[in-house]
Amino acid sequence: MNKESLTRYNTQFEPSTDGRQFVTPHGEMIDLSGVRILDTSIDTVRQLYNGMLNHDLLDDLEERLEAEYRPVVEYQGHLWRLRRGGKAGFKFLLQNAEFGVVILIKNSHTTADRAGSHCKIEVSPKLIRDQSPDVLQHQMDELAAGWFVTPPSPCGVAIHIATDWQGWVPPSDFVDRLTCRSQRVNDRNGFQSLEVTTGEVASIYGRGQSYTFGTVSSLQAALYNKSREIVAHDKIDYFHGIWNTKIDHNLKTPLWQPDQDVWRLEFRFSQTVLRQFADYNTTQEKKCNLSTYEAASEYLANLWAYALDRFRLDLNRRFVDPFWTVLLQDTEWCKPADDFIAKRKYKTAGIGNERNVALALGNLLSIYARNNITARKAWSCLKKSGLWRDLMGYIRARDLTKSDLFSMIEQGLLERRLTSKVAA
């Protein structure tokens, strides 16, 4: 973490690596001895596969959907409820809640006759917990393989990692002291405030019972009352069983106290973020591959530490909040990888997607010309669009200036106004 951590002391006020007493430079004592870490877990895995689909199987799924009401199909020894993929971005969805797997088939953004990321497999927290990463990866690979004419290749994975605890609740100034891209959030009496800044999203729900920061397509943090969430989603027995297995240092007393709420901090890493980590850590000597769950599971401690710093609760300008220190040092993940650097390599704006940038600019200019928008107004609109950063990279790669770009916009608008399609 960039900021300093307060020194930890044990109950005899001796410096200790696992003490829960913290003392500020002004002499104020912060006692976190009541914090009990109940669980660290991988909550979600979404594995994506690339390849050429078997058209005969797709035709069979389509026929079943058209011929039957709520069809159930058999696949690899399991029964699956078949339905349309809908908003998931895939044509077909097969679900077996008892098995704990959802299979999404046929990417809606790629035609079936072309190779693409046509299969996504999502697995439940229980299945993740019951299987080792290598075994679960093999299961997912087998489930995906049957839909392709040749064995597909894993092309990305999204994972959510979480820690559950009792003994600490978010203070009233939690959002004000949280350092992240989303700068301001207001809790308006139980809902639901939403603030969007610099492409990030932050929200608070239910009188400070749930906080969400970041975007789904990147790195997202969620802090929420897990005790309430398991009631809403009918998972009480499952999670009570997990928390009840955590025992104190005397190896007898359960840490979980049923009369207290359990809180969870969850970090959600999209496949884009994991790919950026892999790109940064790939060198000529070694290739870092984070496209599978099995591979990503080796770096959980690194990812957890990175996310805690990305969404950091500060005590003041100098020190990080002691509870964040506890979350960093007292949570149990696999041993951090020594050769892994928790940094992401971002794509250079306007590089590698030149054709898309040019097409997008041309389409926008056609719309502006049709609506008689001036070059100056078009310039202002482009600055507010999501295209601007790529446009700047595009002109830098061609040794052009902003003046050159403005001239191109003026010329483009004029040409479009003189064409029959726009003038018609």
C-alpha cells in the first residue's frame, strides 16, 4: 500500500505481527480485537472459451426451444434447463442449479459460422469450494468441449474474491475516507444514490447496508451485509455451515456469533483486468497466462492486495485504516507469487483499433452533418464522447495535431453536407 500502516500491538502492548491493537501518533488507541475473519473465498468464476461451434448441436437446441415449453436437455450426464440467453449476450443458456453450473452458448456478437468466444461457463460458489482449481478447470474444459467441432481454447476468465467477518461495520464516514476513482457518493435515506465520475460507478443501498464502487467491465468492489444477503437469496444454511467451521485459537470455540451480522468485502475482477495483469507480467523470458481459472488462482493474494490498495480506506492523510491492514495481513490466501507484479498494462488509446476509430469518427460526422451541427459544436461533442481518448492516440500515432484533426472534421462535415445522402 502507498500509505503507512500503524504498528500492531498484542494485548501486552508489545509489537506483534498479528496483534489487533493499533496506536496512532497522537496516542489514540484503536482496538480491533473483536474482529473475527470467518472466511476467504472465490465467490464467482466465469470461464470463456473460443472456437468453432458445432452447428448440428445449435440446430438441436433451437428445435427444442421452438417445439417444447420449458425444455430440459441431457448433456454430458446431467439434465439442463434450456432457455434463451437474453441479456447475457448469448443465444442459449443451459442451467443446472443442483450441479452448480450455467453454460452460455453462441455469442450474440459473433456469427455462428465464425470462430469466436462462443461459450461461457459460470460455476457456483459451492462447486468452487468443493473442487480444487485444477479439477474444476478440467470439468469446465470438458463441459465446453462438447459444443465445438474442435477442442476450444480458454480465452479469458472473470473471478470474484471475498472475505467475510464479524466485529467491524462501515463507519458513517466510510465513503469519505475511501480512496478510489469514484470521488463522491451520497447516502440518501435508504436508497440508492448513484455517482458516476471518470468512468467509475459508486452506489450505496439500504442505509449503508451495501456499497458498490467501480464498473462491471473492469475492477469492482462491493462491501455489503452478508447476513441480510443470504436471507434474500435463501442461502442461510449453506453460509451458516461455512462460518460455523471457523474456530478460535483454542481450537474449540467457534468464531462465528449467530447474533451478529456478517459483513463481506468482495472484489470482482473482469477478464479484461486479468488480461492486463498478464500483459504487464509477460516478458521475453516468460509468458504470464491468466486466461484460465486454474492459472489465476495462483495469484489470489496478489490480486487481493492490489484491490485493497485500489479501493483503500484511509485513516488520515498519512496512514491507512487499521481494519484495511487486518484485511491485508490476516486473510488467508495461497502464498503470493514472488515473480508477479500487480500492475496492469493498458492498451494504448488509438493503437491497434485504428480502423474502428476511423469508422466511428466517420459515422459521428455523418450524424452531425445531417443535423447541421457546426465544426466547433462537433468538436465539443467529440470531447464528451467515449471516442476522444482514442482519437488523441490516433492522431499522435500519425504525427498530427489537434488543429489537423479540427481541419479534418471541418472538411468531413462539408463533404457530407454536399453529398446527396445527407442533403436528401
